[in-house]
Amino acid sequence: MSAHSMVITAALMTLAGLVAHPALSQAKAPTLDDAAGRYDIDGSSQINFKVGQVGGGGISGKFTKFSGTFQLDRGDIEKSVVEFALFPETVQTGEPRIENFLRSTAVFDTASYPKIVFRSTKITRTGEDTAQIEGNLTAKGTTRTEHFDATLTKWNRRVIGFHIQGGVYRTRYDMSVGIPIYSNIVEFDMMVNGQKH
Amino acid sequence: MLRNGPDTFGWVTILLHWTIAILIAGLLVLGYIMTRPDIDPMLQFDLFQWHKSFGFTALGLCIIRVLWWLASRHPVAVAGLSVREKWASFAVHILILCLTLAVPFTGWALASTSTLDIPSFYFNLVVIPHLPLDKSTVAETLWTTAHAILAYGLAALVLLHAAAALHHHFIRHDAVLVRMLRSRRS
């Protein structure tokens, strides 16, 4: 039931969008069955992060190379699975020395650990169009359970998008350099878009 | 005696002199090690932060040292110094005092102008604000160069100063070194 109301909400949101864009009104309205399936996370996604620093401000950046899938279960969103991998080598902060430091053994150690991987283990609905994603995050050779909050931002027959946020304690992954000047918490703020497979 | 006498140094001068001397020696060694290109990046980050905290400590003590120097009487030179030697020692002392202020200020300026924008978190206790200077690679490079040149210049002068003190003590057998080691009633 809950999964259906989520999809209905999404469908209504999409329809509202179509009404607002007459040029697209010829498109066929999505049906409930269309939502289920596998989506490949595409390059339009934004994987942003921020680490706060003492006195305000902090380091903001993004990762530009990543991949993953959403597998949305037909009947029950809580049975869906999210898989995600990113390549920390592609970190961008606007300051090359910071990027090189993040790639070094002090932080990601990209030479030894080129990939950071997340795989959901439990998805819990928290509202009309929100869910909490619990899963295993593996970085720098360590796997821990992490939680992210997801909000459905767009959905049509071909594309699904979520705004995903969550904080990760970097001490858990042997990346504790710079504490307490820089916060232990890495705040992720991601727009993750999937293309129907 | 806390204050300087007519031909003796007081304990305040002596304590400041040796505390600052130890800080300068440590900061020079730290500054050299932390800028080696092949250093472990995590160790390098931590050493930079220690360097900044001890550097600000040195700056604070050097400001006190200069104010104390300005407000104190200056013990007369030991007997047997030529006029040229007196001028040379005066010039070296003035230069060292100026550099003990200039070196930490250039360090503060380079931390302030750096595009890395790393806060100066004094011994992880209190944030020391950046100087109001624009951040740019050009400014950072300039202040870094100034900091290094002045710091190694200070190191050279300190070596000269120490060599002169040892010369006075071991060759000339006068009180130049001893009177900076302990205060005596005059």
C-alpha cells in the first residue's frame, strides 16, 4: 500500500508538471507499473559533500565519476535496492592541493582504494515521498552501516530522481586527519538521477 | 632580580630570551621538516598546525620581549669591547628583535592569504583569525618566500649571536654569556 501511495504521489507530481508544460502534454502519463524496474544512475547526478571547519565555512566538493543502480520493487518500495560506487580520484574542490591531499594516504588513498561502494540493506518509508536508506558503505578497506535520507524529486517513465542526504563519520574509515579543525562529519547532499534500464 | 640592573640581566629578560630561543630553534627544525617534499601528507598536516601554534606563541612572547626591551634599562657592555664590536652587537640584537616579529607575521600572512584557507586553531583551543589580506596564489607564494628567507636569515643571525657568546665565554673569558644565564645582584 505504502509503496503505491508513493508512486501515486510521484505520478501526480509528474502530471502537475506536465500541465505546467503544455509542450509536453502529449507525453503519455506514467502508470504505476512503469515505476518498478531497474534504473542506472546517470551523469546528470550531483554527488556533493561538505566538511565544516572551525570558525565557519569548510571544504565543499563533488565527485564526478560514479555509477550505480536503483532496483525498485514492483509491489514494495522497502524491498528495493540501491547500489552506488564512486571514484574518489575524481574529487573536485576548486583547489588542486586540497584535491591531491584528499587523494593521498591521509584521506582516500585512491592508489590502494580506488572505489567507494554503497549497497543498501534496508529501505524504510518515512513519508509520502521520503525514505530512509540503510546500507553498507565500504571505503578505504572498511565497511560500516550508514543511513541516508532520500526524497523523490522527479519521476516519469524513463527517469527517476532522488535528493539524498546524510552524514558520515570519517573517523570510521581511517580518514581522521585534521580533526578538530575540520569536522568529523562529512555531509553528503546528492541529487541522484536514474535512467530506466 | 626581575628587572635588568646596570650591568646584569633580570630574570624576566633571561626567561624570555631562552624561552624564545628554544621556540625559534624548534620552529626552524619543524619548518624545515614539514616542507620536505616526500613527507607523509597526514604528518605534514599535523606538523603545520603545531608550527602555527608554536609560531603564534613565539609571536606573543616576542612582542612582550620587545616591549620589555624598550621599557628596560640596557646593561652596559662588558669591559674590553671595542666601539666597532659594540655597534656590531647592537646591530645584531636589533636585527634579531625585528626578525623575531617579522618572521611570525609573515607566517601569519601566508596562512591568511593561502587559498587552502586552513583556520589557525591555536593548540585546538581558540581560532586565531586570518589577517585581513586577499587570498591568492600570488600572495601566498610571496609571503611564503618572505617567511622562508627571513626565517633562515634569522637562523643565520642566531648562529652568529650564539657563536659570539661562545667566543666571549671560552676565548675571552668575560661575562657576556654568563650574565644571560643567571641574574645576579649588582
